[in-house]
Amino acid sequence: MGTWKNGTVAVVTGAAQGVGRATALRLAQEGVSVIVDDVQRDKLHSVADEITRAGGSAHPFVADVGVQSEVAALIDEAERVYGGVDILINNAVAYGGPEEADINVESTPDAAWDRTFAVNFYGAVWGTRYAIPSMQRRGGGVIVNVGSTSGFSGDTVHAAYAASMAAKYSLTRSTATSHGKRGIRANAIASGLILSPTARKNLSEEKLAAYDANLLVEDFAEPEDLASVIVFLASSESKYITGQTLTADGGFQAHQPWHAQNHIVHPQAPIHEPVLR
Ligand SMILES: NC(=O)c1ccc[n+]([C@@H]2O[C@H](COP(=O)([O-])OP(=O)(O)OC[C@H]3O[C@@H](n4cnc5c(N)ncnc54)[C@H](O)[C@@H]3O)[C@@H](O)[C@H]2O)c1
């Protein structure tokens, strides 16, 4: 996709599985050298091995992006191993703190707010802060902040997660504005449901059907489908796009909230048949 400078280096956080893994594999296929980061050491090493076996270049580094010094060490490692960073994909995610404690503003404990913001928001702040000097030395760079449509809509659960995603979008716009003329592009993605290992664990047939009733495309996305959007935003193909939050959600946010009950609200409308698979 597009053209990549010779020796382009990407850092992908949360790369041991799901969207991060798919993004790292895809970037490596494009000839980009990838520093893959995660807290799951064994899985992370497997991803790096998989990339290397396929002829790509990857280096695993275990860093908890919710800890500032570890994010600094991650960017240092990119400098040490590959000479710097051109692309930063802030993808690692904490879903609601320990034991799914993140429910609503009244009940979510401080520890869950703190951990959710540390990983989802501060991880991106620190990654961006430490990567920018390296990117500028190398003639510019690109940041992609992976987020969720939860950052746009209220829900009865995951108050901290949603707020952390909205903060990530604001950070994206500020970075694009303050550093655009200094060679840095920054964009975010508001993702809908992706069938990653974490998402699959929490999906019953009933829950999938409820989602399906609001999906405007044929199928739910696999991690590779979001990876291709991330790689597009990281590549020169998107060079005129910056400061944006691009929604990739199969149409969830595109329609009226009563879409799944449209036959009640608009009985005159043709019936919206569920897609047959
Ligand atoms: N899967 C979905 O349905 C969905 C929906 C909306 C948004 N997203 C977004 O897509 C991105 C990827 O989601 P996914 O479903 O692939 O997630 P996932 O849970 O499958 O993978 C996330 C990875 O991040 C790692 N991680 C967690 N905390 C970390 C930390 N502190 N430091 C380093 N790594 C850490 C995990 O070990 C894991 O490997 C996230 O930013 C998420 O917000 C996903």
C-alpha cells in the first residue's frame, strides 16, 4: 500500500494478538521493520517469530504502556535496534480495569479509572511524546491512535473506557495541529466490533445477533480488516489526512438509533432483512 521510505520503522503496541498482531504482520509484509510491544511475553515473541519466518523484520519488546518509563524504554529500543521510529501505532488497550470493574460514573472505582486512562490515554501521550523527536530527526512521521466508537456514544457500562477513547481523539487533533508543520501526521480510528480474541470471549450468540441487527455491511470485521485501515492511515496513501478520527464500524454510527426496531418506528419502510450467511 503506497510507498514507504527505505528502512521505515514502526512501533506497534498491544501486538501480541488481535488488531495489533494483524497490523504488525501487515506492516512487515509491506517491508516495514516493526518493534512489537505487549505485556504478554510469550505471545509477543511468537508474533515476532512469525514475522521473521515470513521474511519480515520484527523485534519484540515487553513494555507496559501504562507505565511512563516503560514507554520511554520502548522508543529507546526502537532507536537502538532500528535507528529510530517513523510510525507509531497506539493500539494497546485496557478494558475497564481489573475484573471488569468499569461500569458507570457512580460505581467505577478510582483504580479502574486510573488504569484505563494510564493504558489507553497516557500510553498514547507518552508514546507520542517520546517518538516525536525521533520522527523529526528522520524527516517526519505518522501516529495512528486506535480507539473505539465508545468514545462517541454513551452506554450503561464502560464509562472510563469510553472517556479514555474520547481523550485519545482529542490528543490526536492536538498533536496534528501542534506538529503538522513539523512533519507529524496524527489520526485516530474509532473502531466498532472486531472479532479479536478478547471480543470473541465476550460474545454470546444473542449478543452477536443484537449487534448484527445494527450492522450495515455483510460481515463482522476480523482484526485484519481494521489492520488494513490502520496501515492506510500510516502510509503515504493518506498523506492529505491528519487530525481526523475515522470511523470503521460496519455502519453502526451511520444510522438512527432505532434502526434495529425500524419496523416499529417506520412501518411503511421496506423490512430490513438480516443478512443471510
Ligand atoms: N475488538 C473490538 O471489538 C474493538 C472494538 C472497538 C475498539 N477496539 C480497539 O482496537 C484495539 C485493539 O483491540 P483488540 O480487540 O485487538 O484487543 P485485544 O485485547 O485482543 O488485544 C490488545 C492487546 O493489548 C495488550 N495490552 C493490554 N494492556 C497493555 C499494556 N498496558 N501494555 C502493552 N500491551 C497491553 C494485550 O496484552 C493484548 O495483546 C484497541 O485499541 C481497542 O480499543 C477493539
